[in-house]
Amino acid sequence: MLKVTGARVVWTGSGEELAGIDVACGDDGRVTALGPAVAGDGGVLDGGVLDATGCVVTPGLVNAHHHLLQTAFRTLPGTRGVPMAQWLPTMAAAYAAVGVDDELAHAAASAGLAEALLSGVTTVADHHLTWPALTDGGVAIASAAATAARELGGRVAFVRGSARDDPETAAASADAIAGALVPHGGVTADGVVQVAVGPAGVHSDSAGTFRLMAEVAAAHGLRRRTQANEQVDVAVAEARYGRRPLQLLEEWGWVAPDVTLAHLCGVTDAEVAVLAGAGVTATHAPGCDLPMGWGVAPMAALADAGVTVGLGTSGGGSNDAGHLLADARLALQVAPLVGRPVSAREVLGWATRGSADGLGRPDLGRLAVGARADLVCWDVTGVADAGVADPVAGLLWASPGRRPRHVVVGGRVVVRDGVLQTVSEDVVVARLHALLAERRDR
């Protein structure tokens, strides 16, 4: 087991802030105890004791919406602050120029997951939308992301997405991926790999795609996820169907408790009520939507209506960074523009428990006995935190770009003193750079 000791405060993600306690992580990768001077040092693994002196300890952050492939395509010319109708073909051309396959998927996912761990994110939902012609149902690409997670020591929820794919092909691929990677229920026994399904949105995928993907989800016990109410989504839905995106999703059976909707910019009060009544969960992605000018989601209104809210970065093609804590700060800053101010603790809850619940993962996003032992030790002794009266709020307000001191996933220390312990950060970076250089020069 591993004991995390000496923290200034432990924020559990469930409304508790505990001082003077240790967190004990068992050999099964779950939290076994939270309490003062937790006993049981004998026979412990991984160094036994992890010093969190001067730290705020939180659950591992959960990035509820990412596109890991886009880690290889950041800050491309013509992709910043442009209409989505221009952004989409620019990104598609970049993918085609390099070639999407399992090798690129592994290199990009490795970089994205390393960045995640080094910013306190222990679980990433990877909505993969870009598929070449497939001979194996896409299993190799999905397996590449799963392999990257296991190598680096993080967790991944791989979402078999679709963006204008043939509906039958996309559904057959989702079926093959789920069958190859996870048992019924969509999550491996150790909780490292999860599979879900998710068309890109009504702007790109037909009712047939949504129907067939839902059938695969039902057959395998998978969660469903899609994107709604971004700029193009609203325009296309109105032009093509004479409907709002959420009206279509409701008609197509995708407004339901097993569905998470990302973005949700510009939803109306009536739509908020519908989502709350249906038990849908939501994911806020302000680091994508706001700087690109695609809209701002009224997440406080959704939360007040009873909708479970999570937080995601979206992909490197629109956000450029996978630092969820930085986007949490942006969520704090933008909330008053579309409703009421929100507190740091509320948004931190979105980035942990809310995101986990949207994945159907009550074992993640909180520090409680029996939950997965995923936690982050944030050092609050530096000059960026000098004068901070509230160290939990200060995590977001004072220095949102901080690296954590330590990161633990499943009771295993994967970041110690700010350094990846599993795969060298330099190796991850060099591998992606070399692959991109080779393919762009050919």
C-alpha cells in the first residue's frame, strides 16, 4: 500500500476538506482509509510513504472531453479564431497530409496523456473522430490509445466517434472496438480503459448513425456521448432540418441519462429544463469555445437545474493545451457573463466528480474509501500562492498553469516531484516530433 501524508488539506471532491489526515491506498489500487496518522506502514509498496507536506491534495482531475489525436496538430495556421465551417476542413487537410493510423494515434495519445498527468489529470475521455479506411474495424487505433494510457500510467475513456462516416461502418467499428478492449459494461476490471460511443453531432452525422451507435451502446453496456450547440451545429440543424440540435437529439433518442453532451453553447431556458428532466450530463469546454468564438455555455444555469456538469479541454486543434486546471479558471472567469458567478470549489467539482459521473464512473473523481486511489498533490508553498487566504480556491485563481508535485493513479506514483516516473517526457516528445517530421517531409 501507499500512504500519502503531511498534506495541508485534503479536498475530497465530496464537500469535505480535511486537515491533518493521511490517505491510505491499498494494493488493489483503491483508497482504504482517510484519517489521522493512518497506520499500516509494514510491507507497503512504491516507497511506502509519499510526502505531501505543504500541499493541497485533491482527487485526480477528469478531463471529460478531449480529442487526443489533435495533440499532434496544435496552433496550425488558419485554425485560430475562425468560424467552425472554416476550421473543420483546415483540420481535415492537416490530418490527410500526415496520415492517421495507429502509429500516429499512439504518439499523439502518449503526448496528450503525458501532458494530462503532468497537469494533474488522471483520466481523459478521448473522443476520436478521424478514421482512415479500416481493415480491422479501428481496433488498432483504439488499442494504440489504450496502450499509451497503460504505458504512462493514466486512464482513458476511448470514445468511438463518427464524423460523416458511413453509419453501418461506424457501428461495426464501435462493436469491434468494444469487443476487443473491454468486457460488457465498457470498463476493464482495473478501470484503466473504458469504451463509449459518440457521433460528432447532428451537423455531421445522420439519424441512422445515432440509431446504430445507440444499438451498439445498448448491446455492450456503453455510455453515449456527443457534441451539441456549437456554431456549426446550430446553423446546420436549422438549415437542414428546421430544428435546434437538441430537438433532433431528443427525437433521435439521445437525450437520456446515459448520454453526455459536450459544449452546449447558447442553450435556452426551455432546453435547460429538458436536459435536466431527462437526466443528461453536460461537459463544459470553455478553453475551446470561448477563444474560438463559438459560444459560451451557461453551465451555472444547467447546474442549478440539476444537470451534472463536467469539464473538458476539447482537443489541441482548438484549445492547444490539455491543462484542465487552467480551463477551470477560465470557467470561473466567464461564468458571470452568461449567468451567475461560480465558486472555485464548484468548478473543481466539475473537473473531478462531475466529469467522472458523466462517464458513469463513481469510482473516480473523489477521495473516499473504496474509490480508485487517484489523487494529486498540489504544492502551495511557492510565491504564486504567497498571500493566498484560501489554498483550495487558490489552486484555480492564483496559479492555474501549475504542475503538481505528485500524481498517484490507482495507488501508483506516476509523477513524483514534477517528473513522469513511467515514460520519459523527453522520449514522448521526441517520438511525436520525429514522426510528424518524417511524414510531412515525404
